[in-house]
Amino acid sequence: MSDNDENHLIGERRAKLAKLRERGNAFPNDFRRDALAADIVTAYGEKSAETLEAAAVRVKVAGRMRAKRVMGKASFARLEDSSGAIQVFLQQQTLGEVYDEFKGWDVGDVIGAEGTLFRTKTNELSVRVEKLHLLTKSLRPLPDKWHGIADTELRYRRRYVDLIMNEDSRRVFETRSAIVRYLRAFLDTRGFLEVETPMLHPIPGGAAARPFKTHHNALDSDMYLRIAPELYLKRLTVGGFERVYEINRNFRNEGVSTQHNPEFTMLELYQAYADYTDLMEMIETLFQGLADSLLGSRKLIYQGIEIDLSQSFARKSIEDIILENNPDIDPMSLRDTLYLRRICDQMKIPYKAGDGPGKLQIEIFERTGEHTLVQPTFAYAYPAEVSPLSRRNDADPFITDRWEFFVGGRELANGFSELNDAEDQAQRFKDQVERKDAGDEEAMYYDADYVRALEYGMPPAAGLGLGVDRLVMLYTNSPSIRDVLLFPHMRPEY
RNA sequence: GGGACGGUAGCUCAGCUGGUAGAGCAAGGCCCUUUUAAGGCUUUGGUCCUGGGUUCGAGUCCCAGCCGUCCCA
């Protein structure tokens, strides 16, 4: 992390640039290419040397010089553009003075070349260059051509260098884009309307998380970066948009890890006249369709573990998962606060005085159950205590009609039948405010306008949130969320 | 928040029980008209993360801090 200061390599390149400036425009923008490297290879990669010679195909290519091999009066260089790379062949006898200048150009410079296609002695499709232009002088040397960029910190802080050096990295972000396009197409064909709701919230809501706080000067009021769009999207279902979704950033003022970035991308959707089981089916269809589309297979490898998306996804209740992984726990005492506290004490799980049986269950589940959910699994029947926006189960008011979806031991999505009983919602908000007053920083605020919206009548509905970054991690086999974020959060460098 | 590991040339990395700072690539110079990690000869390049301490002497040992990676909570 130290070459922000000048070094002799940069100094030499600056001197070269100074000479270019003396001779005229050092940053020309009048070269126009007429072919991409990959298109040339596709069109002519199979043609024989004789065919190419006879056809005398002229091309203009441009790109970053990634390799430079000078052999006296002839040279090869590899030009890389957004599509791929192609080799160019340069000769002193055809290029003259420009050839001598080229010998001083550096790997990393952006170059334009015009010439005809041919095959080298080793049969590589190449451009025999007749005109050559230096388009952009690169002042900073690229990392080692063989080892590339090994320092993960540098890869994240200088993503532009990572993208130059690392084709795998480029591919991850292309796949990310393909996944987001797939999500939109998937929902658009099902009659969902994409909307944009506020990022600046007067009251942070829709999730249990600590918000970033900011201030609106003109209004002289505190604002929060949103932790979830949920309450706004559900207001829209009140307004008559019966199927809505939003793909956008959420902000949570919490720790940074391989699974967490302070800002992350979430798909949230709401569908009227549907319940949480409908959304399980939707997730199943979506994940299988993504696998078909991206991988051509419903089995994928994530970090060495095979994930099988081809079968119907497992569905297990929270209480069953707890019992399955903790055979010593008494099933009859699973909702007994004092009993659960003793269990937590044994497991050294911290809890707060106000935590009821539902919260304690979830703590035990997160400690002992989550990591076992490797194959795609819906953990459902979340306690109402930890689900202040979910619809209570008709038969068992302790739980809600809510699931979280796990793959690889990691939560990817959260969905539930929506609580549309305004009076129940008001009471749940009050309970949250009590928890907040008791010191729970993640408890929710009372959102009076949201309750008012429900009082107008929200149709029965279900909704889900899907973590897009984690989804991309799964389908690109990326171990860290930073690998799927172009510019992940880092401590400031300066 | 706790633990493990790491930070040495532009890049990738060596550097043993403390004793003059090393290699490959990149870069500068010379040679070379079919290379593909091109090759040959040659030269340059260092706040060993920072600050203390121990010592005749610290890249190396000790303490504190900064930055990062991974694991755990």
C-alpha cells in the first residue's frame, strides 16, 4: 500500500508523457476502432493462413497493451479490449519512426492499431499493423504479469487494477449484472411493477438493525438511511399496486465481515392475495431458473460443497430444527423463558433481560441450527416476538407465517405473510418501543403513518426480501461479499 | 469485541539461533524481423508498516499502535 508516492517507474513514465505533450496532443480521441478482439477471433479464428492472406481483411483495433515483446526490428504486443485480446505484429520496415517510438511505450498503455489479419508461424491469428497510435499513456505500472494482484486489500481498494488483471473478477461482475437482469425479467413477466421508494427515512423501519443517521439542513430534521424499504412498499399495496418490487441499496450501521457490508443490495417484493407458501414456491422457481440460466445445471459447487437445487427445497420449523440439533432440549419446555435461559447459559449465549421465549429460541437456532442448513431449506414458523411485521399463524399465535431461506448455512431470503391488521400492528410497534426503551438498539420505532395506511385496509399479501449480494456469492462461488461488490467498504486509506 | 496470521524494491516473494538488504518480473542501457511468462548481456531501484524498548549491534527479540486477511462472538 505504498506507491501513492512517486517512484522511479512512475517518474520514467511521466518523462515519456512530457515528451508526448511537447509533440502535440498527448491524449488523442480521434481513433475509431471497427472491430472487437473477440469478434475477430470468432469470425476468422478458423480461417487458414492462405485464406486470410487472400482476403486481406483490414481491421482497426484498440485496447490496453498487456504484453510487449520486442525482437529488434519486429515486435509482438497483446491488445486487450472489453471482449478479449488479440495479438498485433509490428515491423520497423512498415512502421518506421512510429516503430522506434513504440519500443519506448509501456505495458498498460492504451493503443490503437490498424492493419490486416494474418497467421504467425505458430498459427496465432494476429494483426499485421500498418498504422499505430498511442492513445493513452499509462503512468503507473501494472502488477506482476505472472502472479497478478495477490494482495486482497489492493484488489478491493483499487478495483480498477483488479479488473485489468483478473478475468475472473470481471466475470463475477458480469454475472452479477446477469443475475439482476434475470430477477427483473422474472418479476416483470409475473406482473410485478418495479418502483423506487425513499432512501432517506424520517423513521428507520422494516428491519431490526441499527441505522446510519444524517440530518436534513433545510428541514432541520434528523433522517436515516433506510435499513429496508418494506414499510414503503407495503404502503403501495394499500394504494392498489398489488405486485411491487424494488432492487436497491439498504444501509445498516453494523459490523463488516465476509458476509456483511454496510450497504448492500436487496430485492424486496410484495404480492397481494398470496401467502408465505406461495413465496416459497416462487423462491424455488427463481433459484432453479437462475441455475438453469447461468450454469445450465441445478447442481452447483459453493466453496467445495455441492448444492443441489434440483429437488423440492426442504421446509422445517424453527422448533424442529432446534430439537434436531439439540437432542437434550425438552420439547415440552421449548416456550418456557426460564428453561430457555438455562439452555442459553449452558451454551454461553448472551441474552437480555427483556428477551422472551421467541427471542431465546432464535438465539439458540442461530447458534446451533443455521449452519446445518447447507442444502436449500426454508426455516419457517418464526416466533411472533421477533417478527413484528409478520402475520400471526391462525392456529398458533406464538408463531408467524414467516420463513427464512438458507443455502450453504447462510440466510439468503426472508419472507412472510404480511400483518395487515392495523390494531395488531400498532400493538407490535408498542412492544418494539418498549424493547427499545429497555436498551435494544435493534428494536423498531413506532411508525404512525404506516399504521394509518394499514387502517385504510391493506389486502392480504405476502412479501420477501432477497439479499442480492449473497445470491451473487452463491452463483459465482465467491467466499466473501467483497468479491461481489465493486467497491466494498474499507477503512479510509487517506 | 476475542483469537490466529500477515505488512521487506513498482509487483510476487525469500531473508535460519540478532551480525553490511536478496531473487524473479517490471524499469533504464546494449543486441536481436515470428514472439507468446520471448531470449542474451548489463544497470538502477529499500522509511524492512509506525513509534518506543532490549542490545555493542534489530528486518529478525519485547511492548504499544496502524492497516489488512481469516476464524470465533
